[in-house]
Amino acid sequence: MSAYHLPGNPPVPLVLRRSARAKRISLRISALDGRVTLTLPARLPAREALEFAAEKEGWIRDHLARHPEVVEVGFGSLLPIEGQQREVVAGTKRGVQFEPERILVGGDSPARSLERYLKELARDRLAAASDHYAAQVGRSYAKLSLRDTRSRWGSCSSAGTLMYSWRLIMAPTEVLSYVAAHEVAHLVEMNHSADFWAVVAQLYGDSSAARQWLRHEGSGLHRYRFDLG
């Protein structure tokens, strides 16, 4: 997978993905983060895919104009952490430090440093919440993993493996807690029956506000890009 740009103001990042099954060039714009992906046959020159994108430039830019603006994380950008917006500023020390309204990052690559830090923080918060809820239902889970999923915020396998989107660390803490309660409840009920929702209510209480936040605000967490710099 290679990254390219559509020239213009501003340049549009393009992802070229080769597929042995593709018979022609196809274009897709993610509804979550506005990522523009061109899928092309394995042997087709990249130049032809870029020419195809140039022909579709008007359509691409019109579509992106209606999409929430992508935030390229770097110094000066605002980044939500546990639901609170903080400005990313250059720090004088290595690593990441929190202040009430700022997050200080040492080094020249704040996006990469922040992504690593947020994943570690997400694992810590989600493991603590999962342990808390699992103890309440008297069940244990096999392991916990993090991914950058686009179709779901978490899952629980029949083998007891919990998976979460690490981007939940950018959501309000009560939303992260709800997702943990939801997935742990599947250790008891592997379905979405009335019995399942009764377990969620037992663990978390009224989850309507958290579910509404995810429906209306959750996709915005994918606006933040850590791989464009």
C-alpha cells in the first residue's frame, strides 16, 4: 500500500491499494475519516490510477467538502483525550506530559509519539474497566487487544477475547466505560437479547446517553490522522 497526493489547494492524500482480483480502478471515500482509496489491478501502473483520480478531482473535492475536516495531528492541533480537548504543543522533555488544556510532546514527530501514548493509555483504561466489570459478573476474559477498527467499537469472541478500538481513549470516559461494560456483558450473553441488555444495565446503568454519543459523535474520532506527517 502506497500513499500519494492529488495536487491542488489543499493537496488530497490518496491511498493506492493493489488487488489481484481488481479488474479496473475503483475509488472509495471513507464515510468515517474521508480517506480516499484507489484500488487498482496488480499490474496497472500507478500513473494511470493518479490520472483517474485527477479526472475525478471535482467529485472528490465536492464530497470531501461535505465531510468533517480531517485533522492532521501535529503541533498546534487540538486533540480530544478522554473527552477533553487539548492543544498539542512542543515539550522540552522526552515523552508526553498532560497539562489542564495542553499536551506537551517532546521530539520532532508528535503524531507518532501521541499515537503510541494514546494506545498505551487506552489499553490501561480499557483493561481497568474490563477487569472491573468482569469481576462484577464473576467471569474472566481470555485476553484484550486493541485495533483501529472502523466498523465497531469493540467485540467479544466466543473464546472470551475482548477487542476494542483504541480511539475510545479520545471519547468521554463514560463512553469508554459503556463500551467495556457492553463487551463484558457478552461474556454472559453472546447476543443482544433482553437478557443481554439487562446485564449491561446491571453493570453500567442507563446507557442511552453513551450510545447516543457514539451514534452522533463517534465517527468524528476517525477525523484525527496520525499518519499524514
